[in-house]
Amino acid sequence: MKLGRLNHIGVATTSIADSIVHYREVMGATSISTPFELPEQGVKVCFVDTPTETGLNGTQIELIEPYDDSSPINGFLAKNPAGGQHHVCFEVPDIEEARAEFEAMGKRILGPTRIGAHGTPIFFVHPKDMQGMLTEIMETPKDRYH
Ligand code: CO
């Protein structure tokens, strides 16, 4: 396994609009994407950029709000009504290689490899096999500065 950059922390919220106000007014975020919908994944998504010394390409906060009543994050929000940290996402150079390695280690992978919110292939690994953290593995975007 070749660990890459911490791409984002997924944060569940009942209202992306309210969360945007929080990140802008309380946390001082200056770069926040326009929210968009991923109906096939059951979520609405918005990215809050954190800066690095060289610009705005630091780890992101990925705000996720349920798309509808069948959203996979409804259960999490039922248990955590205020929302909160839902998953962490690490980059890897090669998604198929990483998947094969996790499988070989006996880690439970949740569903197929699919295209995630950044437009690159991702998969999720079961929190019970990952020190209690739902872990998203994402192929490093070919063009970091999009
Ligand atoms: Co994510």
C-alpha cells in the first residue's frame, strides 16, 4: 500500500447552506465550491478548500447532505443529528492496485469502485476494518489544479 495525501474529510450535514455559513463566518474559509448533486450516490456535495503555503490546494472538507429519503447518510444523521465527521479520504496513485491490496489484506470493501465527487475512481473500506474510520480511497487526480 502506498499512502498518499489526505484529500478530504467527509462531513455529514443536514444543511449544506448552514454549513457554508459556518465555514465562512466561523472558520474564515474563502474558497467554497458551488454545491452540486450526486443523485446516484444519494448526496448533495460541496467542497471547502483549506489553504497551503502555495495556494488553495490543501485538504478539503467535503460537506455531504442527504439527496433524498434513501440517502446512505440518513442513518448517520439519525445517530448524529448535529452532523459531523463521516469519513476520511486518502489518495493513492493507482486505484485498482490499492483495491487488490486491501482485498488481499482481508479488508471489507463497500461496493464497486466508482467515480466519486472529484471525478476520479474511489471505493470505501468498512470502518470496522479501518480503526473505526469509514475510509475512502481515491485515485490521485491527474490534474491537481482544476
Ligand atoms: Co468523500
